[in-house]
Amino acid sequence: MSDVDDRLKAAGIELPTKVARGAGLVPCVQHGDLLFVSGHGPADNDGNLLYKGRVGAEVSLEEAYDAARATGVQLLRSIRDHLGDLDRVDRIVKALAFVNSADDFHDQPAVVHGFSDLMVEIFGERGRHARSAIGTSNLPLNQPVEIELIVAVRS
């Protein structure tokens, strides 16, 4: 078992299996040593959303933090499916996060900490990343958070 697998197990995380996507969409595109990961939301192992609604209205800050963490699990699944092994992750380079926000909710970074904290928990220093956390009035399927990534990979 790898170092990353050990950390996932210690965190009580079991990565789900692949989830089918639309015909024109791929979860990951690799160009050289960079992996571009499509936006993911907080789904379960069957692809069903775990949380729905706008943060600050139907979804609390605490639930949104958990939703961002769950989104991180889905992103790890796609990375593992593409690379075959999460130990090939050299660094989480950049995260772009969107938070489905009520008009008076302005704490998007606190939501996305759920994702960022997971990356550091799993990858250590390699999980520290640049990040943007953007509030938006709506997201697909009324999910509270969507995150996409750029990841540096090892051969």
C-alpha cells in the first residue's frame, strides 16, 4: 500500500469507482506533466449529489465545508482513475472553486477550506496549492460547490 493510500485509509476515505460522464466530457486531460481535472461536485459513490442548495440559505457553512471535502474525494477518484496511482501526484498546483452562494453569503474561502484541508491531509506539503474561491448565484444541479484542478504529475 502506498503512502497516499495509507493516508486515505487513516482518514476513513474509500475512493469510489468511476462515474460515467457525457459523451463529450472527460474527467481529466493530461498535457505533459500537467493534469487538468474537470469541475466536480459533492457526489456519493453512485454519482448522486450529497448536498443541494445555496450556501447561506439551504446549506450551512459547516455543510458546505463538508461538501467541499466530498468534492475533493471525487477529484481524487478521477485523478487515481486517470493516473492509476495517486503517488504519481507531484503537487496540487491550482484549485478553482465555485460556491453556490446566497446573496448575503461572503465566506466562500471558508467553504473551500474543506477541499484544501483534505489535500494537505492526504498529500502533505504536495497538497498545498494556489486557489481561487468564487461566489456564484447558481451551479449545475443546484450543487453547493464545484471545484476544478491543475495537478503536476510524475512519470
